Amino acid sequence: MERIFPSVETTNMDNHDRGRGYVLSRREVVALLGAAGYSFLSGHRAGAQNIARGASPCVVRPEQTEGPYFVDELLRRTDLRTDPTDGSIKPGVPLDLTMRVSRLSGERCQPLAGVVVDVWQCDHLGVYSDVQDPSFSSVGKKFLRGYQVTDERGRARFITIYPGWYRGRTVHIHFKVRSPRTQRPGFEFTSQLYFDDALTDRVHATSPYAERGTRTTRNERDGIYRRGGNQLMLALVPKGEGYAGTFEIALQG
């Protein structure tokens, strides 16, 4: 799929998340994505009447930087923990993540099927797969990456782990929502998910995270988080030995 968003150099960001992200204004979003029949919501939440009818809520979400670690591996899968290159499984607290994409049409919020949702994150040691970094090399590995296509209820489900940390960033997961590869013109929206600091402290005090030591950056000290991260928090509930959460995001069209 041809990207319709230009890549520009961002400033005042840690090196791990500099360079590829581009935050659009509302006018740019409408101009670019409107041609594809959708535009991402900016500053809107579906009204109480709509939610009361039982429709999925349309929730505002800010775009954030893609960072340097997105690799389009073309891995359509649910379980991101396994590295298909060698069959190894990344250790960590299990995380059952559902992304639910909706479309706002008039006052109705409807599930949006057939869009691609990509997810990528670091492991318990703060390492991303298939990248060359000054502090590590994981070229050729494919752990903790993958995509799903939303079903008739707008859902894309992933089994992953609670992420670790690396210097300069708070704990987060990257995601991207984009049109099918065959759609022209296409659309693309990139952002990040964040976690409650107190929960992260509890998780990171356990194995295998504890060997990494105490993280250096919490949510409010992360410059990227401060650009709307409070609207990108992933609410979690206990599930088995780990956690589960559903994240809502809406398109308009």
C-alpha cells in the first residue's frame, strides 16, 4: 500500500521514536482521508443517545509518532509472542488486546470491517524485533509484530505480552490502522497505547521484567505521552495469569 502521509523529522523526542511520525491537523486529515470515504475523528465522542441505543461508542484518539521501529513484516496473526523464524516464544505477562474500529455516520456509530490493524512493541528487555539499534541488533527476528483485519464487529484481536521499557520512553504499544492494500487512495493512522503507572510497577516487579531493573521514565515525564497520551490509555482487567483490554477508535465517513 502506498503511504499517503509524508514522513517528516519530528523534534524534542527520544531517538527511539523520532523520524517517521507525522501528526496531521484536522484540515489535513479531512483532505487526505475524506477522499477515501473516511476521516479520523478529532475532538468528538458519540453522544449519550447513540451509546444508549447499544451502538459501539465512537471515541476520539490523537495521532502520535510512528517511531523508527515499524517494519511491515506482512505477518497476519493473532499471537504475536512467537518468533516465526525459530519458534521461540517471548516471555512476559500475557496481554489479550482487542482493537475495535468504528465508523461514525451521522449520529450512528457502526463497526468498521475490513481495515488493517498493525501492532508492534518491545519485549521485556526493551528490544524490538528486526531492527538495528545502537543498543541492540535483532535483524531477522519477527517477535511481537503482526496485523489483523477487522471482522464484522470491527474487532482485531491480538495475544501479546505486557511491554517492557527502554530509556527515554514510558511503557507503550504502537498501533496503526490503515485501509486494505488494494484500496486507492488509501488511509493510515498511527498512534500508541499507554498503561497505568501503578499497574506497570506491579508487573515490572515480577519475572522476567525485574531483571531489567527500575524503569527511568514514567507517563508524565514522557514527552510523547504528554501529547495526548491520557486519551490513549488502555484499561485492563485481570484475565488468567495476565490482563485483557479493548481499545476503541473511530473513523468518520
